[in-house]
Amino acid sequence: MGATGAAVDLYWLPLGAGGRSVRLNGRLYEAVAARLKRRPACDLYHSALQVQLDDETFVIEQAPVPDLSGESRGVVAEGAVGSRWAARFRIFRYEIRVWRGGHVPDVAEAVDSPVRLSSETAVARRLLEVVPQVPTPVWGRDELGTGEMWNSNAVIAWTIARSGIPTDAVQPPSGGRVPGWEAGLVVAGRQEERSHRQGSESRHRQDREGAD
């Protein structure tokens, strides 16, 4: 049974919400991608998480680095955008936030949101603990070999999966697509499999040592 005051909520934000240029570029990208794959074009979404725990609210998301005062936004990691060599310039870096008291940008434009993923205190706490461990490959590239580029949706999908929340039922709004989501799930799955394998090997080693 969930504890009062604990919640993990997922928000689906239309790509480019609050920004005409990003929205237009996203539509052009999706139109080309749909044509190449011979499928209907979809609405594109960006995802973010909001966690309530112990009467405090935290927002988890990946976003551009607006300035150097990341501590005030709860920044726990940074990565490069487009190319690692360019990351020395702030405009070519992204940050991952666990923003205490923060807010989901353009939340008024969110679709079919919020989606309640959990009301368990232990789950909310675990999710906040795993965010600093998120991989930080180059944004917009497939450095991890998942078949999809790494982006903000990959970060959110990875965080949900690694916190132990089932992801099978998590779907974007009807007619929508979430680029990068599968990349996050693939990487989280690999890490989970590696952890199980290492745990199994450790138990077998201990059993052998005990038998000796």
C-alpha cells in the first residue's frame, strides 16, 4: 500500500512546447523519418518526471545548460551535445537534474499527464538515488549501440527502468512517438542483466569456497 505523500509522476510534453523553432524542426524531422520508414508521421513527445517524497517535490529531466549555477537546479551529471570536443562550450552540453522544488517546463501543455507510475515511498526514494548513475553519452548520437540516439527521453526511460518500475505499460499519448525511449530501456536492460550475472557468479564462487 502506498504511503501518503509519495508519488512518481511522468509528464508527456509535446516536443518544442513553448518554442516554435524546436517544434517546427521536430515536425520536419518526423516527416522525413516517417517517409523513410514508410509509416504515418506521429506527434513527438519529450518526457519529464516529478517525484514527491517526504513533503518535497523533485523534478528529473535532461535539459540544456542555461548557466553555471547548476547546483541550484540539482544538477547531478552533464554530457556533450553532438560532439565531445565541443562540450568545452556550455551551449554544447546538457545537464541532468534532480531539482528540489523545481517545476516541469511548459507543464500546461502536457498531454494525458501526469501518469502516476508509483505511490510507494521506497520506489520514489530508489528513483532519486539512481538518477546520478545515469549514463551520459553524447546527445543525439548512438554511442551505446542501441539503434536509437541518446536524448532526454532515453534518460527518463533509463531512470524509470533502473528504479524497478515496470515499463511495459508506459506508452505515449495516442498517435505519439517518443524518440530515444527505447535506447534508455535497452541500456537499463543490459545493466540489469550484467548485475544479475555478476551476482550469480559471486554466489557460485562463494558456494565453491564454502565447499572447499
